Amino acid sequence: MKLTIYSDLNDPYAKYGLAHFVNRFELINSNEKDAEIYIGYTEQQDSHARIQIILNTNNKDGFYYLKTLTETIPIFIKPAKTDGELIFGTIQNNSEKYTCITIHQNRIIVGFDIFQEIGKIIAGLYDSKFLQKDELGVKLRTVPVVDLLEDTLFSAFNNILPDSIHHFIWPENHKFALVLTHDVDRVYKTYQYLPSLLNSIKKAHLSELWYHLNNLLTKHGENNPYWTFENICKLENTLGVKSTYYFLNERGKPKPFNFKSWILFRGVYNIERLQLVNAIRKLAEAGFEIGLHGSYHSYNNIELLKYEKQILESIIGSKIKGIRQHYLNYDTTITPNIHYKCGFGYDTSVGFNPKTGLGFRRGTSFPFKTMLTDLSVSPLLEIPLIIMDGVMDTTATFEDCLKLVDQVEKHNGVLTILWHTQRFNRREYPGMADLYERLITKAKNSNAWITTANEVCEWLNTKERK
């Protein structure tokens, strides 16, 4: 039996944050004030409320460290002091130390707008903070602050309503979900031969030099190093899993004196080439999901993205449900609206590029519906990206990835990982396919539901309708 929850929230971000909490703990929003859980949302104490939000009218900018039962996390609002018999949250900021989440006379008292804080984080209002390279940025990326805020409130719920609510359970009682994805940026190696050759010469690796020269001069047309679909399918079939492929339809042109544009637009593939069309259809027929990898400029160009979606749909003969933007290009003021109007069911672009790190871009691994520019909430689901393969070339280790598996398992979320297709060439990317396999094995041993992104989307939507 699901518990009902009533609130008199007016702020759109607070409503947004509450909706995430409700979905994560399988509650039911009610219009009746006599619901099992009533949230009082005024500056005055309400004796009828099971959760009393006390607003701090003297709020200051900045961030504050909140010590929960399990972790110390940053928040971006200064809480008011609360008193109670049981303590669930304490502010610990330099010389300041006081309780701000307590239970008093069987009511939960929270000294700040916890739902608004959650809503602002998942809406992306603090994105710049998550990108900082200082202690605050590292903490935000590696610790799921939204999940911990919600878990703190959940723990208080369980104290006043023992055993009444429970953690989210995935299909067949799996503890969390693992979503396997591949961005298909390149399928043919072209200009990349040059740095490969130069690197082999620099390191005096004659066998590597011969390998690259032989591929370039004699085998390029028939044995391209970046054509790895068979390798991936063989590995995943052996492991008994399926993944999602996001195919790119890049039409941008390099500018003569712009080096970055050459990296972006040289060596891209023609998605309508017969060899690739056959490969895409073969993957779809084998049960792998096909999604769109929106081109570099499509994140703010609805006509371009619609065109790319239509081309890919014509290839597989069915609707494309999922999108991930190339280079994770994403503008919170326009991209969610474009994705919604294009008819996508979900996006999975919200994550970190390898130079920034890995982890929780919006403070959670649990999917959430996207907020549009007018502050309304669309049915389009955001499935956060947690780990990208390239991070192990720059800012993190495989052990850091394993820690994130444990974090997502602990909070019953979705671990979405991205392994680019070219990295399954074991000669050019030694060890990367093995690390991918080790992550899958780790998740299997931890009772993960291993699936495609669209299956997560469909299952959550079905569950919400029940």
C-alpha cells in the first residue's frame, strides 16, 4: 500500500523536488489534506503537519555543510535552527554548528526548503558549482547530494511511520540498474592515423608503427580499427546483456584556420551509407537499442535535430526514443524544450566530460523528468550519465568507477556508463574492453538490473501509471 502525501507547495522548484522524492520512494501525491503525510509549508509552525518546513527569512548566499546521518554534504541555502528530541541534520560551517533537521513530538522539523533545494539542483541551477575544480566541486561530483538529502528525510519518515515506506525496487527485486551505452562518434579511422604514427615514432615502438602503417596503407578499407560492432556484440552476448547505441549524423564543416573544427568535423561518417545502414539494422534486429547522438550544433537547433531524428528513424523503421548530445552539449534554457518538442522519450546528456571528472552532475543517479523554460515539467525523462570511458585517460581511475557502482547501489539509482565504440579495439585501446567487462561483472554481483536506457524509461513510465 503506497502512502499518500499532501503539500501546499507553491514554488515550482519545490514542487519539482517533491516530485523526485515521491517517485523515488513510491509515494502518491494527494489533493487531500488528511493524507498520511502532510507537509506544512509556512513560516509558522503547524501542529497538523507531519513535516514542518521552517523557512529562514535571513538567508545568505554561499554554501553550507550539512552533516546527515551518513555523510557531510554541501547545500546552497542557510537553514534555520530547529529543536527536537531526535537529530537528523546539523549545520557545521566554520564556527557555526546547530541542528536543522529534527523530530519534535513525532513531527519532522526542517529548517530550510529541502524540496526547493532538491528541485534547484536537478533543474541545473547549480551546474556551475558542480564544474568547479575546488573542494566544493569535487564533493558535489562524487557524492550524490540530492539522494542524501532525500535519504535523510526518508530516515526521519521511517522514525515516525515505521516500516510504512520503502526504498525503490527495480524489476525482479534488483537493487539498482546498470545502463550500458555507446556513442558512435567515428566508425572509420582517418586523420587519427597521424597522431598514432607520430606517437609510435616518439616512443620507438616499431611493432606499433608497422601496425598503423599496415592498417593505413593495405587494410584500411576492409579492416578499419574503429569498426567494432562485432566485437561489442560478441562480448555483450557472452555476458548476456544488451546496450544502447547512439548514432551521429554530423554535417558540420571544418574551417580552414580553426583546429578544433577539424577535430570535430573531419573523419565523420555518412549515416546513410549502405554498410552502416546494414550494421544499424542488424543491431536493432538483435535487440540492441538504437538512439540518436545529436550533432554538435543540434542542442539548440530544433530543425536540425528533427532532421537527424527522421533520418535515423527511416533507417530502422521505427521511432527513436532516446537522445544523447555530442560532446554532452546541453543548455538548460533551450535543450530540454527542443528534446520535448522533437518527441524523445528520454535524454542522457547530463553528465561530465572526461576533463571534468565523473559522478553526479545533478546530485542524483535516479532519473527525473526535465523542467522546461517556463518552469513546467515535461514527461521527457533525464537519465543521468555517471561514467564516461575517457575519464580514465585524464582525471580518474577504475577504482573511482567502482566506488560509484557502490554509491548507486546504495541509493537504488541508475548507473549509466558510456563506452565509445572505438574503445573496443583492444590493440589501440588496450584494457578498455576488459574494464567495461569488469564493471558489468561488478554490477551483476551486486544484483543490478542490466538493461538499455529505453527499457529503464519505459519501466519507470509504466510504474508511474499504475
